[in-house]
Amino acid sequence: MENKADKIQAYIDGLLTGDELAQFEKWMAEDEELRAEVHAQREVQETIRKRLTSKEDALRANLRQARVGLQTGRKGVVSLYKVYLPVAAAVCLLIFFSIFYLYTDDSYLYDLPAMQSEVVRGQEANVSYENAVQAFNAQSYEEARGILYSLIEADSSVVQYRYYAALTYVGEQNWSQALPELTPIAEGKSIFADEAKYYLALVYHKIDQHEEAKTLLREIPSQGKLGEKAGKLLDVLEK
Amino acid sequence: MHIDQIYIRYLKDNDSKGIQLIYNKYARQIVTLIQRNSGTEDDGYDILQEALVDIYHMARDRDFELTTNFGSFLSLVCKRKWLNVLKKNQRLQVTKATDDLFHIEDHAQQEWEQMLHQVDKENKVMAMLDTLGKSCQEIIKRCLVEKHQEQIAESMGISYAYLRKKKSECMASLVQKIKQSGVF
């Protein structure tokens, strides 16, 4: 089932044709909010594309070099402000978050992610995969794993199948099986590496190998929801 | 064309000698300006760097012509940026009088203001992108720059359909964040 975001993206990417395109354009003509969303998304994409190709990094390198060139021979005095302000800010943040977490339910840290469907416009649905999605999200982990393993057999290069198959063991709390399945994904370079690190850390936590868990959590970048969850789980482990 | 348009050219061309010249000629002036307005020397250099990056984007994307000397224009851009930093850090109680300090009256300067406003908006979009998770950032960046999405999916170890699904999900989440921040 396609949602609104998929349709907007398909429209912007020029993937809607014929009746589908006419239908979407009619919807846009009638719906001001949709029109605004399409416009905003197009503008955001254009901005990002423009900035990514702007060679800003090369300019910044030269600007830094020019600053160094100017300051060479002049040693700045490091003020107390520079040293103590970040420390004070860090202490305040630590106190704030410590208090905050004391009163926050952290059960969601142990939840598995929903398995993502891959039904999109113009692409024939991978029926087996969608069955695995349904089974996984209904917590029928054994069934989902069976389907995923048959997909892995057909194409072993798709990390996404191996990642969700590994998570089925986490869902079953079968830590001894989850560990060897998640480790290569966590050590790899795919887009699932950080998520795999998180769930591998969870497995280590569950089998009381807390140091291994903490090491993995510290490797996860702090941005986004995953970074936030990793930070919170790390706090739980360090309490 | 103003004689100082050459400095804009140095930035646009990322000319290292020209950029060094800009620093040698204007850095002290800007650093002093910031220090006189509650900033440190480092704040001054940071503001100068970010202002020059903004001018680079203005020059690169738009038909930008300097109508005054580069020093005055650079001061204006730096003041504007520094005011935003002070507002953000609440190091300054923003009053009408403060806003008047940076008020732009000249017609040409109003045009610059519009261009700088657009650059600010773009800076905020890029800052929001940095707040997304690593995989979302990678998907959005690669899909917007590289042509062959099937190849992107393959190199990421995911199916093409999954890539498209994630891309639309990540974009929707980014647009949502941007809207909530009031940029659009």
C-alpha cells in the first residue's frame, strides 16, 4: 500500500505516468496542502542537490588555511571562558538528562523496529518479501525468518534480508543465535551497520556483557532517532 | 561594476591567494567588530568564515553584483550573522533599538538582504539534514547527487524498491522537521 509520501516522491521523481499522473495532478489541484507539500519537498531537494555539488568543502579548506596563514606567529590567549563554558554546559546537560531519565520509561529501547515494506510505484511487489514483512511485524519470527532465508539463498548480496533475519532471533530472545547473525552486519559497511550495532549491543546487554554493549553503543553516531536511542541505552547501562 | 567585485571573484573561484588577501585585509576589522559586540576573537574568525561561505553561495547561485566596497558589504553580512548568533544564544535582549542597529535602508542592500535570507534558509535546510540518522542522510545525499539509483541500492546492500521506500520516508521526515522549525 502506497502512502502519501511515496506518491509525492514518485511524482517529483517523474515516475508517475498516464492515469496515475492525471489522478495525482487532479488531487494536487484540489488540495492546497498537498500542493504546498510537493512544493516544499521539491525546494528542499533542489537546495540539498545544489549545496552538495557546490564544492563548499574545498572553499572551507582554503578559508581555514587563510586564517592559519594570518594567525601564524600570533599565539592567541586561551581565555578561561573558552575552557570552562563547555565544561559548565556539559555538567548542566548531564544534570538535566539524569533528572529527565529518572522519570522516563525506557522500555521502548528494547523494541524491535517495524520491518519496512518495499512496495513502491512502478515496481512489481516482491511477494515473498512482503509476506516476510507481515510475519515479522506480527511477531511471527520463525515464519518471517524462513521466508527471509529463502530470499537470502536467492540473492545473498542483499544485506537487508540478513539484517531482518538476524532480528528475528532478537525478537525470540534467542541471544546465542542473534549474536553471530548480527556481528558481521554490525562490522560491515552497509546502511544497517549502525542499527545492527544497536541490537548487537542489546544482545550483549541481555547476556550481561555490558562492556561490549557500551563499546558498540559509543560507536553509533549521535544524530537521528537511532543515535538518541543509543545514547539512552548507554545511560541505562552506565547507571 | 565595482572595482571590489574582484573579491567576489576570488571567492567564487576559490582562489587561495585571493582568499588570503581577503583575510589579510579584512579579518582584523571583522574580529574587532565582533569583539566590540560581546564576542571573542574566535567568534570573530568563525563569523568571518561563515559570512564568506554565504557570499560564495550568493555569488555562485545568483547574479550578484557589488555596488559598494567589499569591506562594507562584508561588515554588513557579518553583523547580520552575529546578530543571529546573539539572538540564538540569548546573549542579547533583542529590542527594536538593536534591530535598528542592523537595519538596512539602501535599496541595493535590501536586495542583498533577500539573497542573504535565501542563503540562511538553505543553511537551515542543510543543518536539518545533519540531524537525521546516518542512513537517511546517506540515502538522501546519494539519491540526489548520483544518477543511477539501482546502483546506489546495490552498493548499499538493499533492494531498489527498499531504497525508494526509504528515500520517500526520509524525505518526508526531513520536510516535516523543516516545517516544524518554521523555515518554510
